[in-house]
Amino acid sequence: MTDAVGARSTSLKPNDVTSTKVTKEIEHRLQCQKAVSNILKVSQYYNYDFPDNRMDQVALIDVA
């Protein structure tokens, strides 16, 4: 539901080294998700862009 790494940095500016590292980690996680889905023969899955470590700030109606 979240990217699981977004909260690791307080600075997510486009040219920031930390931002680049976080982006690469997110991309790697998405590639792994796709690979595992293929192995498990899962044809549909969804990625959501909820804030990492801040799910308490999201209304339940938005999650459901």
C-alpha cells in the first residue's frame, strides 16, 4: 500500500542523492513485485501511493 521507503528521508528533492537512492529502492521493489507475481502466476495486482509510515493520516474511506 505504501512504497515502504519514502519515510527514510526527510528531503526528497529531485537532485538529492538520498532522493535518488529512495527512488531506486522503490523501483527495485516494484521489479521484485512483478517477478514474484509472475512466479506465483498472479495476473492482477495493485500498487497504491499512500504515504509511508503515515497511514494514520489517511481516511479509512480512501483505503477501502
